Amino acid sequence: MKRYLSDFLKKHKLWLFTYAFSFIGLLLSILAGVIAGFILYRYDFTNHLYFIKNPLTPYLISVLILSLIIIRFISFIIIKPLNRLVDALQRVSQGDFQVKLDENSGLREFRNMNRNFNRIVNELSNTETLRNDFVSNVSHEFKTPLSSIEGYASLMLAPDVTRDELQLYAKKIMISTKQLSSLTGNILALSRLNTGTINETPVLFSLDEQLREAILILEQKWTQKNIDLEMELPEVNIINYQNMLLQVWINIYSNAIKFSPDGSTITTIIEKDDSIVKIRIRDEGIGMTESEIHHIFDKFYQADTTHKSEGNGLGLAICASILKLSNGSIGVESTPGNGSEFTVCLPFRI
């Protein structure tokens, strides 16, 4: 019972505090009214100086002053923080995300309220920054292939263009249109993932077979570079988003193939634990610095710009979003010149 009362007081301290002072203020106001009524009923006030000399007058004035002090105190403790909150909300509605409320003064409930408000404003500010950066990056990514298409189309209209040149320009235009198509598809996919829109339900499937399927889909790419594949894939069945996870492996393997030299090796290992399964995919490519690893899952980030025409910097961002929805995680270890190892952790059942 004692613990219950203690928890109740902690949880409702603000309202109990408000009700107590309001009740005291009400009693004092009633008392002031009773004293005033008694004075008016009991004495004759044709002589104004008699009111001042009346022995009850000081009590009446004291009660009125005390009531005003209590009302002012309640106003300062409760109304003033609420007015600050209303003012801050109005500023946020006008696009000002720099407003902050004091988290270190006032009642505990108001400190918690201010802390949560500041956290929300901070998230809104980060979202606004990400949105602006996203729009800027999308505009830049679209501008490059569109400029390429426009330039080669203009060359094709030249009166002295040869047949070989036409074929070359048409090939360049096809490459740029494929980039636009891939970029558009990735942006739409990333938008759906970030909003939590999932068009499939978790199913039971073989994870090791899915990894082999991803390798077969990319067979043409790794055979062109004579890349060897080493795979330790024990049988593992999980319940998760099968189609989305296939996209994860394709993206990771595509990056591994893209940055691996000819004749190198890509290694895939599955490790099972009591509650999770780990998939390690290691290549012998160019590797990454600590700074590059820090940004590798950011949208539109490409550490190696020499391969910029082969991607748009959204593949690993999509992987991270898919794995977040799949209750999984992804990490990377890498050093320049020594390749990279991506580790994906997934639950056996989502």
C-alpha cells in the first residue's frame, strides 16, 4: 500500500499540487467573502474611516492578498510553462526548428514535457535537412544522365554524322536511360521502405538457397571478371520477407563484384546462433577508409567515384532499410586495399 501511494504521488504530483493550491485559494476566497459579508452586515459604513479602523479589516486584506499570491503562484508554475509551449509550437508551425524549451527548471512533469518537445523538434529538423538533401541529390543524379541524353541526341541530329557515330551515340543514350530507370526504381523502393509500406508477408524459405539464387542471377558479372566463389552454406530456414531479402543479397554481391579485381575471391559464410543467423560476405576489393565506412549506408553516397556510372549510391541504403523492416542489421569491416566484409544478422523468425 505504501509503495502504491508513493507511485501514485510521483505520477500525479503535478495535478495534486495544482488541486491543493487551488483548494486553498478557494477556501481563502470564501473566507474573504465571509469576513467582508460580516463586516457589511454588522457595521455602519456611513463613516468611511470606521472601515479602516475596523479590527476585521486587516484580516480581510490579508486573506485577499494571500489569495492573490496563491493565484499568482499557480499561474507562474503552470500557466507560464504552458504559454511557453504554445509559443514554441507556433514557431515550429512556421518552420522554425531552432526553438528549444528549458529542460532543467520547473516541475518534473514540465521538464519531461520540454525534453520530449525538444526531441520532437530535433527529429523534425533532421527530417527537414534530410528532405532537402534528398531533393538536392535527386536533382543532381537526374541532371547528369539527362544532360548526357540531350548532348548525344543533339549530336545525332548533325547533318554529317556517320552510321558508326549514330550507333555510338544511341548506345550512350541507352546507358543513360538505364541509369534513369534504375535511379527511379531505387528512389521509389526506398520511399516505400522508409514509409514502412511492405507489399509482402513473411514466409518460410531456405536462406542458403536464396544466397545461391542471388549468385546465379549475377553469374554474368562475376564470370566476366573470373571471380572465384567460396561458400560455406549450411541449411538454414527462416521466416522473413523473402523477396526483399533477395534484393539485399543482390545489392551486396553486386558491390563486391564491382569493386573486386579480376581473378579475386568472394567468400560467403553462414553462422547459426541460438537466436540469430549471421551471413558474412567478404571480397578482396579496394576496401574503404573509416570515413567511407561511416557514410556507406547514406543515400547517394559513393565512396569510389570511378564506378559512379555503374550505380547511384542507393543500393546499400536500400539494404539497410530492408533489414530494419526485417528485424535484422548490417555492418561492415574494411581497410583500404584489403577488401570489405559485410555482416548481416537476421532472426530465425521475424
